[in-house]
Amino acid sequence: MLERKGFLILAIATLVTSLTAFTILSISIDSLLPQKAAAVNEQLNYSFVRKWGSFGTGPGQFNRPHDIAIDNTGNIYVSDRDNNRIQKFTHNGTFIKTWGSKGSADGQFSIPYSIALDSSGNLYVADRENSRIQKFDENGKFLAKYGTDGQGNGQFHRPEDIRIDPHTGDIYVTDTYNNRIERFDKNF
């Protein structure tokens, strides 16, 4: 993490028997020499607000929810991994809709792993076992797909994460089993 004062803060974890020890180093970006180390024990100031969902296949139920994305209006999208679908909720957790089923046709999934929203509200899904990325509008309408299984440019072997650069709109995909990151422009 880079502080505003030009120092890089590193947290280094060391496993000692069954305990984990943490060392915090502050490193000057200018000199890149270690500064005096100090232990930091800060408490996060968040309070529990609510929870929703339970195990199952019905609306608002989950079977291994894997990722979450929040749009500009506060709606929440969840990749419901083992139900092979995407679910959409209000910011309070009220169910809105679901789409997808198990398969390889457009709009179907085989382990939807990661999701990301672009600035237009389109949802991108890393469809892991189908080795592709699918694009949907905010209502779940299928718009496009990209990728096939393989090692070439634009191909994937089990993509697991997807992120969109908010400045450029470029799409980044972790092509996990090919051990690489692929970048695509916003004209996906």
C-alpha cells in the first residue's frame, strides 16, 4: 500500500507453528531502504447491517456464492457458482431477478466464477468451465461472449477473475490455468 507521504507499507506474514506473526515495514519510495518497523493493530469501524440468503436453489438462495458486484444505483449482483446463475438484489437484499442455468449455450454457465460491471452497467461473467467471458445488460439480456478453451491470444483455460479499469474500460482476466493475465479493450 502506498501512503500519500511517499512510503510503501508492507505487511509480511510469517507462519510460526500454529500462530501467524505479522511484521509491518515502512519503506521510503525514494530510497527503497527499510525504515523503522512498527506493529500496527487497528480496529475497523464497521457495524453489521444485515444478511440474506440461505442454501438452496430458489430465488435469493445460494449454492456457493462466489463473487459480488454493485452497480451505480446500489443493486447487488451475485455469481451463484454451483447454481450456475447470476442473482440480482436491491441494496437491502430484496431479490430482483435471476438468470442463467447449467450449460454452454449463450446465457448459460458452467461455474460462473467472477463478475464485474462496466461504466454502462453491463455485467461481465468469467464462465470458468466454459472457458469464456459473457456480457449481459443490467436486466440479464445476453449481449456477447468472448473466448474458447485454449492457449492462444483471446483463449482461456478456466478464467477465474475479471476486473474492469474504471478509467479506460479495459477488461482484465486472470487466465488461471494458462498462468497469465489477458487484457482486452472496451470494444469487447
